[in-house]
Amino acid sequence: MAATIAVLGWAPGPSSTGPAPVDDAALLSPGWGRVVRTAEGRETVGFDTEYLGHLVITPRLNPAEVEWLSGFADWGALPDGDPFHLPMNPRAALTKAFADAGGSMAGPRTVPNGVHDWRVCGHGDRISWVRSEKSNDAVQALEFLVEHYLGPEALARHSDSPDFAAFTFDHRLDGVIAAERNDTDELFLLRVTDSRFTSETLVTGVAWWNDPAALDDW
């Protein structure tokens, strides 16, 4: 089977949020997730993607960058959606925000939920995926980090926040990540060269939105 290669880009949009009833039209839209049958009809659940590998950061991050980006992975700009300011204790602040919201809180559309799932290492020379439920937006999350904090045109460069005084804004990402979707069993590679992402499909899987009859075999 010939591999399929696509150049990827990101625009703000909602992330998968878990079980939700959908109509037949929605069932034909990619990205919703695995469809299950219930007594009430069809429902869809958010899908997971497993990622294997890491991306190299060049030049390596300095300690201040590592500390801030690690805190941002804990915080994820929730609940206020401001990607340029961190609370003093990001993890505790997020825990409190979830508690105040009754344990369920939708992320801001401007920040991919997956920023929680990608962590820089302590040496500052690589970023890797951390296993997380409903993790499926690697490209959106990583491009967001490049465009806001890492690359030469990073938006944080023009922020008035003193948090970025030590940031150098001269980093690039390179490497290959293997990935598998659990809803379609699609197997693919994410290739990254100078922070530019392309996707290569190795195994197509079951694209049920193109073949609704495939649902009858599940």
C-alpha cells in the first residue's frame, strides 16, 4: 500500500471532549472518534492517539525556558485562555480551577488541549509525549508551542510579560514521531524538519466517515 503524505497546519478549534450524542451527518465527519451503538442509538466517544518518539530542540532550551514551558504544560492556559501568563503554582491553580468548575472544564479554543501532553526534558534538548486520555492533537499542540514560544516569529517575543525576558526565540524542532489512532487503527508518521510538519500514512485503517457501512462490522 502506498504511503500518503500531507503537509499539516493548524487553526484554532475544539478538541475532543468525550461522549456526546451525534446525528448521522456528524457520523460522517472525520475527527469525532469511535462510534458505539447504545439502546438510544449511536454515540461517539473521543479518540486516543498513541505517540512514540521525541523531537529534538535546537539549540537546546536554557533553564528559564525549560522551567516556564514545564509550568505551561501543567497549566495549559486554563481557565483564562491567556497563553502568556502563568500563575505562581500552575498545577495547583489548575486543580483549583477544575474543582471550582465542578470537575469539568472546557479548554479555550485558542489553546490546543494537547499542550498538556508534550513535555520538554530537563536538559532542554527534546520534547516528548506524555500518555494522556483523549490525546490526539500533537501537530496542533507542537505548532502552537513553536509559534508562541520557540521559533523566531514567536508571539511571546512581543508580549509585555517579564516571563519571557530570558527566552531566545531561536529554536527549531526536528525528528520523527510514530502514531496510531485507536478509533480507526490508522498508523502514521509525523515528520518534522525545521518545525515544519508532514504526515505519512503507513496503514490507512478503517475510515468509517468515508464508508458508513463499515460501522455495521464493529
